[in-house]
Amino acid sequence: MRRRTPPPPAPLPQRDGVDPVRVRLPMGEAWATVREHLVGRLTGAGPGTIEGMFDAGLIVGADGRPVAPDAPYEPGMFVWFHRELPAEVPVPFPIEVVYRDEHIVVADKPHFLATTPRGTHVTETALARLRRELGIPALTAAHRLDRLTAGLVLFTVRPGERGAYQTLFGNRLVRKEYEAVAPYDPSLALPRTVRSRILKERGVQAAREVEGEPNAETYVELAGHRDGLGHYRLVPATGQTHQLRVHLNALGVPILGDPLYPEVTGPVPAGDFRRPLQLLARRLGFTDPVTGAEHAFVSGRALRAWTSYETWAGGD
């Protein structure tokens, strides 16, 4: 099998902890110039935006020099540029570092903070924040945690080692444990293992269970209950999108604060940090593939609906 040639290093520095955009000109396409291709490809940039970036010398090649507006189209060529970052409402909660060595960083992420830049969340992400705060431009995420979920996330320090840590997750060699607060149903027999097939369609916010071979498995245990609320311990054996949220909803006990399950509600206004989703990635454990060390980490966060339901419900 022919091995793909890695792209050259970015000639532009990061900005606010965010990498420049890299575009490779596709093979087998016929455009007269690089500019014409980017104008046709990046239609969401707005009229005149790409032309203005070329005029200002903001689109560069592998040598770091501005690409001329009339530069001929070369299949396989790479270009870089910084996109205009959207104005973001700061997430007013700190991200705690629970462990750091020369290979990894384990962070305790707050609710509402995305793991990596995506969509409208770019600089207000765990990755961008940690790059800035720790001074590690090469930091990358080994996996993702939903923006609305709090808890432990593993980051890698050296780009060449990222694959080894990602393989841990792909091969299910990471011990993960979550906690959730949801309604208590005395008729629900627990503990149990939930298995189903979950489908997440592109462009659709909520995932759903469908017929077919199960691709998602979660062990569900009741850790305690009071005042109509249950405190659940969740151990996923797989990592499908929204898996824990889908499985608890399917059991008839949707997680408190969930805007997607059982029903998709209207978007929460920017800056509204009340009533966070009551889901927490509590524990993370694995054998380090680089050092061989045994790691076991525990989040220091608490689910507010369990410790003080009135405070959570009131949005204070």
C-alpha cells in the first residue's frame, strides 16, 4: 500500500492557539489560477473576501511567501491562511490540568467548553486555551468530549506520539467512567448493560437508535437516589456520538439539562451558562503506550444537580 506523503509544516504561526487553515489543491481538477479555485471552493467566505486576502498577501505557500493572485493552479500544491475568527462569548469557567509530563496533558474540562476548534467555537475551546496557557503550540487532542459534557480529556504534547494515544481509544484500551444525574425510576432494573445500534446523521443534531447489529454498549448502574433524582454511574465500552445520552434516554431517564434528548429544544442564547448538562467524565485510566506507566485520573468536578439541585435549577 502506497504511503501518503505528509504535508509540509505550516509556514504561518498559530493565532490565539489556533492553527492556520491548510488547503491542498486537488488532483484531477482544471482551474486557471489558485485564486479561482479558492473563490469557487470557499463560497462561505463571502463576496470579495478571498480576493481581498490575495491582495493583502494573506494566502501563502509552503515557503511562507504570499501566493500571487494570478499564480497558476498546481494540483497537489498546499496553501495556508488564517481565517477571520468569529467573536466568541468567553466560557467563564477555568480548565484544570490534573496531570502533565513531557508526553501528555490530562485536563478537567468544564461544561460548555468544546474540546477542539469546530464551527463557531474556535478560540474558546480546551485545545486553544491550553496551547495559550501552557505555551505548548504542538498540543493536540487524543480524543473528544462533547462541548456540553464536563470532565477528563487527554491531550498529547508531541505530534509524532499522537497516533499511539489515539490507538488506545480506537482499540478500547482506555478505562472510562462517567457520572450523570437523571430522573429516578424505581421500576428500572439496574445495573444492566445497554446495547443498541446508534446512527448519527450529518447535519442532524440528535443521534437515534436504529435496527441492526449493535455498535454501542454502556454499563449503567445506580449509585444513589433521592428526591426523585438518580445518580448514575456509566461505563461505555464503545464511543458512539452522544452514546450515553441516547442510552439513558432510551431507558426513560434522560440526563438533566440535555437540549437534544428526549426532544431537540431551541438553541440556548450565547452566554447562557445556566443548567449545564449533568454528565461528567469522572475517571480515565490506561497504560501509557510510550512510557509504559499505569495512569488513573479522577475529575475533581461535581454535578451540581446532585450536590445542590436548587442551585442548578435556579441557574445561579
